[in-house]
Amino acid sequence: MAVLVIVCLGVSFWCFKSKHSNLQQTESQTGFDDDAQMSEGSKTEGEVNYGEISFIKKTPEASSLPVQKSEEQETVYAQVKVPTAENSSAQTAESPEGPEGPESPEGPESPEGPERCETPDSPWTPSINISAGDLKEHQSVTVTCSAFTPCPHSPPELTWNLQQDSLRQTEKNTDGTFTTKIQENITLSDTHDGYNISCSARYPVIGGNKTAETEVTLSVSYAPRNTSASISPSGLVSAGSWVELSCSSRAKPPPRFTWFWNGIKVSEKQKHSFIVTNEGEFYCVAKNDLGNETSSRICVSIKDDRSSGFLVLNILNILGIVLLCISIISFECWFRFSKKPKKETEEPTYVNNVMETKAS
């Protein structure tokens, strides 16, 4: 019984395999006939090889098929080829975009290779542009350095004394030329006034580089800074004497000055001179179109005349005491010398005279 079942299964498998082989042969013959008919009434436009798989694009001729839609005029076939040395040397790989292949981002290349660009002996000087014309402190501006780019595939290298990691961009102009540029956003302050921005463009050439440089000086307006006041002479002054006050400040444009005494405006000049009659506090204000700043206070004090007179009196008293001491010492010396006794050398003369009288 088991042998009979095995025999039946074997016969069934053989019948199925025979039928499947016949179907494959019929389909292959039909496909080759269709390929032959399409090849007779069509023309091959392109063939793309991907290893062993080849895609062939064919377009029917006008005489063989009616034209209905543009999408139906092209038929792509895929067939497997075994690569050989002879076929691989004769095949030409073509992209779906056309027989010439995809264009490079830099544009089509000539048969000799990339376009050759020449830089003159004096390279193009870069330019520096600032987004605002009238520069003021606290203002945000964009600084741009740009250079003409004759070769887009080999742009010049731009460097400047601002932030070094600025992004380099190459743009196409309306006239078809190219420009390479770098940009930086800065917020202006009084320290930027007189600052020099330099930018250089280095063009790569055969055998080295060519560099050109340009420079721009910033002119920034700002409010008064470091305002101060001074007095001459300094310290205590005597009533009725002349005093000069001076005010200084750093600003652009130059500031206007105003002097105040105890809160009252007394002058609108940078220097103020007057005769001291009263004490008080002086200060100045520097002002321009962008702001103002006030200096520190200066106190004007008058000397006390009574204290000066007392000082002179003390000096005179000391001098009088010194003169009195000198006089006393001088008198004592004179008195002592005047009381000194006479010398004894005169006594012998007196004795001799007496003796001579007795003898007569």
C-alpha cells in the first residue's frame, strides 16, 4: 500500500514539472517575438548598464505606431547580460537624463576638463560695505567683504580682522558673473570709532597665490564720556581772588558745556573765570545730540582771615621772645667785663716817686 502511494506521488510531481516547463518555454518564445517586433518598428535611444542588468529605452517610429501621448512613446526594457571583456569595452554608460549624462553643479565641463581661469598680475581688490551710512553707538550693522570671483569652482579665500569663522558664500550676479563674500553683524559703541577693518582676498593660481587687501576706518558718533571738572588754583582761596574752572569730556560730535553754581546756570563755556565772593558747589554738564553727562562737584571755600591774623601774631611773639633773650645775654656779658679790676704793673712807679721826695 505504501509503495502504491509513493508511486502515485512521483507520477503527479513528474506531470506538474512537465507542464510548468512547457509554460516557461511558451512565455519565453512570446517575449522574444515581441522584442523582435518592437526592435523592427522602434529605435534604441539609450542603454544604461548596472552590472549585469541593462536598461534599454526605445521609442517607436512614426510609421509603426500612432502617437497618442508623449508618455506612451517610450518603452524601457530590462535584460540581463553576462559581462565579457569585449562587451564591457564596447558598452557606454548613459544616465536617464540623456545621452550626455547629468550636469555637474558647477556647470558643463569642456572635453578638455574644467574651465581654466586666469588671474591677472594685479588681482581684484575686495570691497568692504556697511549696511548703514551714519554710524551711531548702540546701532547694529552688517559688515560685508566681497571679491570678484572669475572661477566659481575655485573662489578666493577671504580673511579679515573681525570674527574669523565668518561663513563664505559665492553668489551669481544678474550679469552672469560671480561674487564671493563674508558677513558679520556687530553692535557699535564708542570704542569702534576710528577702528580699522581690513579684508584680504587670496586667489589660487598655478604655482602659488595672489593676494589683494583693502581697509576701511569706522566713524561712529557717541554721547559724552569721561566728563570731569577742575579748578585753578586748587584748595582754599582768598576772598577777592580770581579762580578759573575748566570742563573736559570725550564725545562725537564735540559737546557743548554748561556751568552751574549751587544749581544755578552761570556760564555756557568750557572754561569759567570769576572773582571769589561766596562759597559754593560748581559742576559742569557736557551735551551733544546723542546724550549728556554731568561732572563731579567742586567745592570753592574761602580762607578765614582771623585765623591768618592769629598766625601772624604768634610768629611776632616768637620773634620778640628770641630778641629779648639775645638782649639779656648781651647785657650780662657787658656788665661782667666792665667790673674787672685794674692791672698791678702801676705800683712800682708810685713807690719810686715817693722815695725820690724823701731824699730831697
